[in-house]
Amino acid sequence: MEETGKGEKMTKPNYGETVRLTVAQAVLKFLAAQYSVSDGVRRRFVPAAMGIFGHGNVAGLGQALDQYSDILPFVQGRNEQGLAHAATAFAKATNRKQVIAVTASIGPGAMNMVTAAALATVNRVPLLLLPGDAYATRRQGPVLQQLENPNQPDLTVNDAFRPVSRFFDRISRPEQLLYSLPQAFRVLSSTVDTGAVVLALPQDVQSHAFDWPVEFFKEREWKIRRPVPSQDDVEAVAKIISNAKAPVIIAGGGITYSEATVELEALANATGIPVCETFGGKSAVQNPGDWFMQGIGLEGSPAANHIVGKADVVISIGTRLTDFATASQSIFHNPEVKFVSINVAELDAFKQGAAPILGDAKISMTALLKALGSYRVPKNWSDEVIKEMNIWNKVRWDSINPDVPFDKSNLDSPATDAVLTQGQLIGLMQEASQSGDVIITAAGGPPGDILKVWDATNGRIAHTEFGFSCMGYEIPAAIGVRLANPDTKKRIITFIGDGTFVMAPTEIVTAAQERLDVTFVVSENHGYQVIRRLQMWRVGHHFGNEFRYREDGPSVSQSATAPGKAPRLEGDYLKIDLVKMAEGMGAKTYRPVTNSEVRDVLAKTRTEKGPIVIVVPTIQHELLPPSEVWWDVAPAEVDSGDQPWLEVPRNDYNEGLKTQRWHA
């Protein structure tokens, strides 16, 4: 029995045998008893927790994490967003079979995780967040960091999680967990509906005690299912492909999550259908044949894009087909092109008006190959693929060969000590890479360059987050990937630009604290150079993307009060010592400049312990060869008369609009 609002007694449901725990203790005890099962392999679903404590979670979840630290180890972080990114990377690296829970305090601590929640949901990676929330009882009046909305007193800042989460609940009474925790794990274990799961826990409710059913804490298994395709769908798709004279496969991240690399390669080997990879699908092919075309789309190889443009049947497997892959719907030039797809999600399966196979990639490709029988692409199509790739592979090699001196005398920028291009730096990392190594990228120039020229085959893995293209993911991601891959013979390397490094380097401290063997290679090219590239393409003039000192002249505040010619950010490059920054956060640091120095450092640090930061100056404005496709980023239609450079990009954009198609 318990008290009601009028002092009356209310009968509890019959829970059978019970145990008295706080809400926070019950949450963690439940998490520790959950297991995922995939292809018969049983794993701890939540093997650890991460977080930063504040008044909104220290007395509740903090006490419980201390009590249960033996069964749920706790990782202390520096920034809540970074910790949530690390947890997402961990889940991605385990192919969505395990998650790490992340807790934060009420208010800004919780809000720091909203970006990470969006990243996980967009990429369909499971993420479990446990933010503190405002008091449920309200007798305290507005508490520190509480949002006061005069029309919705139950609204808190945590409601910002709702649109970027797959599951959200605010636990205002203990017994609500009996429903919500199983629902949370239903979403976390779903191949279709997974993403961020948020259980907002009011700080007073976390400490409330309740008599819980003992049954609630017994070990429970969550099967990660492989949806079986309809045979009718398989046969319908096989019929379309069997009539194709120029088919292509676009391989997405779903192939990796399904662990269907062998099946993809079997399909390509048997049929000769050429295969290209999206950002998420990078590494889907591990044993390439003459049919392999590397990356597709805006940052793909021009060879792949030329072939895809001629295709009469496009087979998309495990991909969302975003505008980077489709070049804003301009890449498919064949007027007779047809689309088929394999996907677990209906939303993606029907894109482009495709004939779909709704099912797991591994099972579906096996069934499709059987249904295709003896089908093989015409020889002239295979020959064209080989011809295009031979041309591209020479261009690729020339652009990443570190032993070819580069003449930077004609570049329109201040002199630096860089002698290598970013492409050549990638070439050096490629030389040093071994089977089992993982390279991590997410935003700026690195993910596009890795998609275009990195050889992620023969056991080398590219961990690329580009669904959200989130700056700040890369460094904490190395923590998550290393926790998922404890074999220190395999090197975990994050490749980032100096722009991303300066934005969010703090989790290097966490990597040092946890004694994690991870390497961060920083391309020091003095700014957001990939956006400068886009700016020059779509505006015709650069502004505000490089790390430069403001020119001499009146200050910004003086210009605001007395408008005139304001000083611009067009002085020399900023003198930022990234090496000292990293060293101060506990990393072992290096700044090699020449190709031989970079080679030596990469070899030396392969077996070193703890976090390593390697800062390599690279030549700004020197980019990899273009992919030769269009992208829908609209230039200004008019200018004030003093920016004549706008006319050329606008005319170019208008020409590109003519290549966009709607596919039914």
C-alpha cells in the first residue's frame, strides 16, 4: 500500500517477490542484466557507462554507478557530447550489437548530448542516454538550470531530445520504468528503428525507493533479427536485373552491419556487376575483383560516377541514398534507368521508386544470387569498368604519392612550412596501414578524401561517420572504437583537420586517463579548407573559412558603432601550436614535416602506448582530383553590384539543375 494525494491508501499490483532499490539503482541493475544475441552469439548489451556528474545526477545515478561499478564500469569524460559520440562509435564498431550508457546532469550537460543523439538517429546507430531532468515534485520551485515555460510547466530542456530520438520518455514515477526500459531495449536492438534512446530522469525521482519485482532484474536476451525477404520480391528484382546490360551495385553501411561482405563479393564475382561504396559502405568490399569501383558520388571516384551515370539498373543495398551519393539526383543519366533495392527499412527500400527486397542484406543477397542463376553482365560492360578504373587508379596514385615533390609557388596563400599535400599524407598513412587497422573520419575534407583514395580492403577498415558529418565526433570516436577493439596490434587512427581538432580536442584527456592506444593524425592546413573549396565553387570568392589574423584597422566594436571599411580576416595564418595543445592534454606528440619524417613517426608510434597526436603541416588549397559530378548548393541569384564573381557560379549552377531528375 502507498499514500495517495488525499492520504488514502492505494493497493499496489501483485509484483510477487520484490527488492527495494532506488530508481537509479534499478536502472543500472536492469542494464547489467541485458544481453544481445546475434547469430547465436550472446554479449553483454551494456558493458559499461560513461558520464560527467552534476547536481542533476550525482546523488542518484552517481551513487548507483559507484555501487555497481564492478558490473558496470564507469568512464569519466570531459564533454558530454564527446562521450555520447564515443558511445555511438562503440556501437558502430560492434555492428550495433552493444551500447554504452551515457549520463549527464540537468541543463547544459544534458543539452550537450542533443547533437550526439541526432548523429546516432540519423546514422541509425543505437545510443542510450540517461540525462538528469528537473524535479518531478516541483515543490522546490524552479531549480537551477530549469527552463520555465509559462504555458507548459512540464516542459524541460530535455524535450529538445524528442525530434532527434527514436525513443524518449521522462520517468516521473518509479513504476514507469517497468514499461519504458523494455521498450528502450526493443528500439536499441531493432535493425530498422534503432537510434538514440533517451530516458530523462528527474533528479529527485532518481533517488526515490521502490519495491521492484525481482523478476524484472533477471537476465534477458534481445535478439538482433535478420528480416527474411519475400521470395516474390526476390524473383521480381532478379527478373529486372536479368534483363540488364549495364547494372551497378551501390553498397551502403547496411552491408557492414549485416556482416554481409562475403555475400556481396559472391554476388559480384558470380555476375560481374560492378560495385561502388557510399561513405557508410566504405570497407564493405574486402577482397576486390575487377568489378570494384571504390567510392561513389560527390567525393567518389570519377570512374565510378561515369559508370553509374550509364547504368540501366541501379541496385542499392543497405544505403539511404543521400544527396552525396546521388549528386543531388543528377548522377543517373541513363533515361531508361531502373532501380532495385535491398534494405531492412521501407523508407529506404522504396527510394528512387525502386522495386524493393525488404530484408537483411546477408540473407537477401544469397537469395538474389540464387534467383539470378547463370546471369552475368555483358563483356563490354565489364571491359568499360576496367578501362575507367585503370585511368582513375593512375590519377589516384599520382595524387597520393608522397615521393613526388609538389610545387606550391603558384598558390594564393601565405607561405608555410608544409611540403606535403593532404593527399600525400593519406598516401603515407596508407603505406603504414595493416590488416585490422581502423581509420576514423567524420567531417571536413578527410572523409571525402578517404572515400576517394583510401584502400579499405584486405582487412583495413574505414570508420566514416557522414550521415551527420559531425565535427567533434572523430576524437571521441577513437575511444569508442578502441573499447570495442581491445587488440592493440590493430591501430586505431583518427584522421582530422586542424579545424576539427581545435573545436573539440578534450577527449584526448579521457583517452590518456583510460590509457588507450589511439593515434590522431592532424592535417594542419590552416582552416576549414573543404568549405573554402565549396565557397570558391559556389560563390567564386573566399570569406571566413581560413584561420587568419584580422587585418590592421579599427576593431570590430569600433566598426559596429561607426560603420566604415571594417578590417577583414585576411592577414597571415594564425600561429596555433597544436602540438603543445595535445601535449598539455596528456598525449605523446610529434610534428613531422617531410615524407621521410612522417614515415618514421608512423612506424615508431605503432607500438607506443597511450594517445599519440601527430600534427603534419599540409599544403593548403591543394586538393584531390574532382569527382566530376554536380551538387545542389545554390549560389546567390543576385548581388549588390560589387561582387561580379557571383555570375559564373550561378550560371554553372543553373546548368547543373538541368541534370537533376525525378525517379518514379
